Amino acid sequence: MAISISANPGYIAARNIVLTLRAAGHQAFFAGGCVRDLLLGLDPKDFDVATSATPDAVQKMFPKTLAVGAHFGVILVCSEDGITTEVATFRHDGAYSDGRRPDAVRFSTDAREDVLRRDFTINGMLLDPVALEENGDASSATLDYVGGRQDLAAKILRAIGEPSLRFAEDKLRMLRAVRFAARLDLEIESRTMAAIRNTAAQIGQVSTERIRDELTLMLTEGHARRTFELLDTTGLLQQVLPEATRMHGVQQPPQFHPEGDVWTHTMLLLEKLQPEASVTLTWGALLHDIGKPATYRAPNPNDPNDRIRFNGHVEVGVRIAEEILGRLRFSNEDTAQVVALVKNHMRFGDVLQMRQSTLKRFLRLPRFDEHLALHWLDCTSCHGDLTLYNFARQQYETAPAEHIQPKLLVTGRDLIAAGYRPGPQFKAMLEAAEDAQLEGHATTHAEALAVVKEQFGQPAS
């Protein structure tokens, strides 16, 4: 496949490393995902180098390095312009007792031996950047010991060697298989799929943080629906996010959800997520209806006007979301935002009837643009009516910030100065004053304080 070499800083830094290593008598190639992407005509995000040089030799050869995994043969080489390239020594891995890292490694000078310990054929190719520049063809510049080019052309994801052994070595590879298949529109080869299904229950051996990060990549790379459908069919979803599997078969009132059950609705939301969407929006889209299975109530067969209901599904959903995010060890900041998305996603149904004070408080929720985005995803994945979305968006985009969150006319200090004693009522008193201000009933300090006195009485003498 003919490609054009751009002035990609990562490419230039990696190429210079390869040339330096070869000048010293070592073998050196591009390796891994960058080779796959070049064969697909894509611009790789980063470039890795594989070499016969030992980690010590690599460190002596370059002025600025970082030994992040020297025991496993991995050295980071930093260029003068700040580009960091991972340089890994050819190696053969020993046993993987922890299902994540080899207990021991043996460095090698055999590129083929190094490739055979990697995960998938599409990620197991090496590339000679000198040959690439000479003929501009990534395919002819590739060293392929595992049939990666053939699988890439046939759109197949296949484990290198024995699939069950590859997944026993690192259980996270099962999640990576799903993510690569979805992102690159590949079919998982039958033996590889069988090995994932047979090993899925062992994914719990992987650290929570690694699972969280892999799931987040699945949600933010732009192929979330297919990824989660594959997670479901492989049995992995039941292991890492069992709450999501319970959405299957939970029917919804057809007048509001003609698309089908809660799972179908959620998958339609995921399908609309764009690449690079925020972590919090994508998790909000996944979890917004997570409380529906537990709150499903069938219509009364004796009442023809009754319908399916999910009473309290928001409150239940908030609790379930908090449990999931806590289990996956999300940061407090991200947890707060995702929970807020779940908690407030049904409030758009009331925007046309909201008092001005309520509407303005709604519009000033942190990152309200994500609340709007989730409501758009929600509406376009069911009934398609965007009336409420358009109204809320218009209000949000046109209302001056000082109208939505003006400087308060009455503060706690003002209440104390007026003679009120601090206590449990202070919050309600301040809210009453602010409500009057947001509604336009009070425009001065005196008017806002008068509202407090009218509702709560004069301060005790």
C-alpha cells in the first residue's frame, strides 16, 4: 500500500532512533500498532521501536532515557524536541504467574522470537523505515512472521499462536481484542473468540484500574456500540459490568421508546458517541438508564390506560452508578459529573414549566453542555422529539452568565448583620432570597432581605 510520509514528529524521532541503533550494529524496526496503522494508511498516534540492543546499550547510546521497564527490556528515549519513544529489546517471555507480566524475560537477537510472544497478528509486524522511505510502500517494508498483513486485509483479528496461552499470559488482552475488533471493523477469528469466552471469567485477575481504562477507551474511540455488543457476546460484559447486561429484555413504553428495550436504547446512544467525546459524557450515556431494570413495573392488565413504568429509576440509577464508578476507582471529580448526568437526565422533561429560578439553577449545573449532549443523545435514540432540547439549548446559549448566576443580593453575613442567628434555617433563607432575585422579584439588597423577613419572620430580638 503506497503511503506518503508526513512530517510526523513521532515518526521522525523513531526513525532517528532506528538509524542510530543500526549504525551501532544492532537490528532495529518499528513495531506494533504503528506498523498496523501505516499498513492501513492511517497516521499513527505514536511509534514504538523493537531492537536487538540490550536496555543497557540503549541507555548508553542516547543522552536522555528513562528506564520505565528495563527488567522487561523497555526504555523510553527522549528526543531533543521532547518526543518520547518506547524502545523495547527483542525478548522471549517466561511464565505469567500473575496473568499480567512475565515472571522473567530472556533478551534475544531474534526478531521472529520477539514477535511470537506478542498478542495479535495485526500487532505483531515489524517495519523497516528506511525501506519505507525508499519505495513508499509499507507492505513491502514490513517483516511479517505471523500473517498479520493477510489478516489485516481479510479484516480478521487473530491471536498469535495458541489463543488460550496468549490470554493466560495477560488477561487484559481479551478486552483489547474486543476494542481492536470494534475500532478496526474486524471479525474475531473463531479460535480466538472461543478462547475469550472460555477465559472471560478470569478477567477479574486484571487490576480494576486497567479494566476501567480499557472500558473508557472503548467508549471514547468512536465505536462504542459494537464494542459493547462484542463485550456482551464474549461474556466479558457480565464479568466487568454485570449491571449493564440486565438491560437486556427490559421493555419500555412504545409511545416513548419505539426503538425497543433498554439495552437497544442504550446501544443507540453509544452508536452516536463521537471519537474523543469526554470520559464523563460517554459513561453518562452508558449509565443514564442503569436504574431501569430494577424499577420495571408492568402495566396493569385491568387498566387499558396504564403503561410500563420505571418509578424511581433515576434515584436507583444514581446509587448503581455510584457503586460502579466506585468499584472502578474513578476520580471523585469524574464520579461527581457522571452521577450528575444520571441524576439530572430526566429533568429536561420539565424545562418548559420550570420557574425562572429553577431553570437558571438547572442551566448553571457544572458542564451543562454535557447535560445537553446527553439529552440530545437520549431523544434521538428514542422518540426523536427535540423540542425540549432546543429550548434548553437556546436558553443556555443566549442567557448572560450574570443572569444565570448573578452576584447574590443577600449573603450569610447579611443575615447575621440583620440580626438572624446562624442555624439550620440559613440555607432555606438564602435560597428564598436567591429565588426572588432569579425570578426578578428582588433587584436590590433591601428587596431580597424583605423577602426573607416576609417568609421567615423578623429576627429574634
